[in-house]
Amino acid sequence: MKGYTPPPRMTISNEPAPITRNITITEGISVKDLAEKLGIRAKDVIARLVVRGVFATINQTLDAELASEMARFFGADTEVITFEEQAAKDTTEATESSEEGAEAVPRPPVVTIMGHVDHGKTTLLDSIRSTNVAGGEAGGITQHIGAYKVRITDEASPAFGREIVFLDTPGHEAFTRMRSRGAKATDIVVLVTAADDGVMPQTVEAIDHAHAAEVPIIVAVNKIDKPGALPERVKKQLADRGLVPEEWGGKTVFVDVSAKQKTNLNLLMEMICLTADLQELKATPGRAASGLVLEAKLDRGRGPVGTILVQNGTLHAGDNFVVGNVYGKVRAMFDDRGKALKEAPPSTPVEIIGLEGLPQAGDQFVVVTDREKARDISEYREQKAREATLAKSSRVSLEGLAEQLKTAGMKELNIILKADVQGSVEVLGDLLGRLSNDKVRLKLLRSGIGAITETDVLLASASNAIIIGFNVRPERKAQELADQEKVDIRLHSIIYELQDEIKRAMTGLLEPTIKETYQGRADVLETFRIPKVGTIAGCRVSDGLIKRDSEVRLLRDNVVVFKGKVASLRRFKDDASQVTSGMECGISISNYGDIKAGDVIEAFVTERIAAEAIK
């Protein structure tokens, strides 16, 4: 047609707009939500994604990196926050804008009881429970839930009518696992120590865990009614480890108690309330609930069941929620006595039914209004969790330390040290302290005597630490856990080699030249002395296999006694090239005869591998 000019074709500019504003986006944001935040049409975002090679629908969730890239193109800088942080922000704004429920009120403290085995933790918990709960309800309080709330009923007590929540954790493992996920469940740790026994290995471990979590410690010196009780000795031992009693000029509260005689239990409760008051623990009951998972299990009749500690806000029956990569609706909830609840105020442990899957202990729990959004977030997180499992672990290792120094400028290397004798621990501790320089500070998280245990691996996993074993070996379960958690365990028997390895790692010259491969282990059942041959160990292979050319370590109580080679390997009267798991055999070790029943022979092979330059 004459004089007709066709409309211009739609073109997409490849030039990004200048940055003019800041927006906050959450993980797993949808295309529609991103467009709303940017104040543009959703189809413009989709068109830009197509140019980028991503075909997305309006409701599709975007990776945080991709969403930030899109926002920058449309002239906005981004700050990425988690869904929980966004929900908390929205809730706070909504609460502040409303007239009622905006004020924070004091909440009951959450207390974890820790300590060594047989020092009276369970008895103390039972005594507190029966003292504070009416007779008819005393039975079965913690039958099905790992936490409970007690009320101080002594009218003479200044803290009369106050409530305390106790977490009945199965030990340091649960405490560490929750801390490794960034969970802050506990306000106060009560460290139970027996007056007739003193400070023991697990007591020291509990102190390490509480310090690492930066939680105040109250020491309950138990069993003061026993004839051999020496409370002052316990105070001195703990003062040597940094817990100095208040009467000695320190800051740690000590309470002498007897769980069996129920002595000073109310004084302990008062001290817990006093410590809580100093922390000014507050919560806002008028807002939507948030908290964390203490434990979760699969019940045959009720499906997935979660024990939740409500930390802020009030949880109501019928609320929709997101917890980790699981979502759901509160179909029913029960308190620690098994009684059905309609609502749960702050600092209340409840058991809830209505989860779509099983969350992890320590996962953040947050109530949401939009169920569809909750489902999208949980699906996005599940996909990310799968990707993270497949991806390489970012655990710190000595090989990776040099690289981190060059790129990220890492300043601190956490170390857990285990040795066979106390003398070695002290010497190595001093040595590692002297090795620190202006680039790397070596921090000794804990040191101890004996085999590397699961607790050591869990602490290393939570604190991103390296474990150094000097003349000791990891227990089998600890080794399996270390492989699973990708924790770096270094085993040494010569102090100079250890010193050189750490120095080389710190200067970026670490070159792994020898690789050790575990083959198997055999338990020594009986020993036989044969003239002109020496001591023969009658063994049963419990794991892997033993070869005739294997190098072996002789372990006694998980401590390396001797390192050498197999001199002979026999099945009955015949020589064998190898013996596999479950079989019995006779083993003699070259140039060594002091083998005893109960020892363990561990076979391995070392191979030299080409030096690998770290760039």
C-alpha cells in the first residue's frame, strides 16, 4: 500500500540498564515475583531469559545467581536472603503495623543438660520432672518427645511460677549436628559433673561443644551426698579448664546438688532463671510462629512426625509451614504430656503431624500464609540438596589450604588433636601454637588421648576442622563417618613429619607423595610360640582382606604398637596369598613377637604417587 509504513519489529536490547536501585530477593524466586520486584512485565523477563538460553514459564523458580543477573540487566542490584529471613521480615513488618501483639515479652529459657556417662544426668532430669509436675502427670512425660516444659512450684522460691524448657538430647552428637546446621536451640547448658568422680573425657567434650556454640554454662556438681564426694576438687579441675566459680572470682555459676536426695534442685532452677534474665530472652507471641526441628521420625500409624521447638510467635493448628526442604500443614499437635493443643506460645516444644516428608534435626521451621509458595520453596530446596550431594564437598583439607590462602585469604585453620599419651598432646599443642603466623592462625579446638572417635569427627564436621592423630587410629565407625562427612584425618607417628606437613601446607608447598590404601583388619584370637619361627597370631579376618605382601600395623586399644610387614600368612598348614573377611588364619609379623590376644592387625599398602603441584 502506498504511503503505509509497517510498525517496527520488536527488538530486545542487549545493553544492560544502568544500576539505579536495590532489591531484595529470596532463594527460589519465581519469574512472576522477580518481575513484580523489578516493576516490569513478566514477559520481558521471560524474553531476556530466552536470549540467555533459558526457557522458563511465569511460575518457574530461578536460581539466585540467574535471578541476580536478570535484575542487574534491568538496572537493579540484588541482596539474596533465605525464605525464612524474608518470612521473618514480612512477619515483623506486619506485627509492627498492627496495634496488638507487637510487644516482645520474656520467654522461658531453653536448657540442654550435658555431661559424662553415669554422672547423673538422667536422674537429675527425672528429679526435676517429678518435683515440678503433679503426681498424676509425672509418668510418661518424655515417652515420645525429646523436650519438655516444667514449672517451678515452690512458693518460697523467688522464681515461683516461672517455666523452663529442658531438651533431653541423646548426647553431644545431636547438639553438634544441630550446631553444624547453624541452629541455635539452646540458651543455657547445664554441665553435670559427679562430685565423687571429677572431670572426665565427656565432661571436657561437653565444655568444648558449649564454648564452640557460645552458650553460657551452669555447672551442677552432682552426688554431693555420697561418702567420697569432693566438690572442691571438681571446682579446681573445672577452673583449670576455664570454668572459674563465682566465689573464686570467676563468672561460672556452680550449684552443689543431689539428684537422688533432691537437694538444691530449686536453687539450680533459680540460677537458670537468673542466667536467662541476664540474657534478656524475649519473644513476640502475636506474630506467626518460627522455630526449629529437634527431631523427626516416621510413625507407622501417623506418618512423618516432627518435634518442633517454637522459638518465636504462636503456632496454631491448621497453619501452613516450610521446614528445610519439606512443607506441610499442622493437622494436630501435642505437648510433652501427649495432650492435644490448639496453639503453642514461644519456647514450647510440640509434636506435630502433617509433614509431607522427614526434615533434618536443626532445620528452621517457619509458618507461611501461601501454601503454593511453601511447596515451590520446598521443591527448589530439594533439587538444590540433590545437586549439593552430587557436587564436590567444600570441606577444608591440607591440600586445599594453600589454594584457599591464595584465593580467599583464609586466616584460621581449626585442628583437633588426638595422641596416645598426654606428653605428646602437650608437646604437639605447643608446636602447633608456635607454627601460627600472620597469614594462618592454627586454632586447637580440642586435644585428647586415645582413638579418634565419632564425637571428634562430628566436632570437626561442625567446625570445618582437620583431625590429626599421633600414634592413634580412628575407630571404624569414626572412619566411616569421616568418609561420609568428608572430614580430613591426618595420621602421623613422627613429630617432624607432622611439623613439616603443616608447614608445607601453610606455605603452599604441600605435595602428597605417598598414598596409603587400607586393605583389611584381623582380630587376634590366640597366639602360639613356635621354635625357630617366633610368635604366630591365630586371627579371624573381620574386614577386607590380608595379603602376604601387605604392610601391617599392630593396634592395642586403638593405639599403634608396631608397624612392619607380614612375614608369613597361612590357612591351616598351607601358605596363602591372601585371606578374606570371615576366614581364620595364622599371621606372623617380621621382627616382632610381642603379639597378644585381643590385638588388631590392620593391613594396608602404601604407594608413591607423582608429586602434584598446587597452583
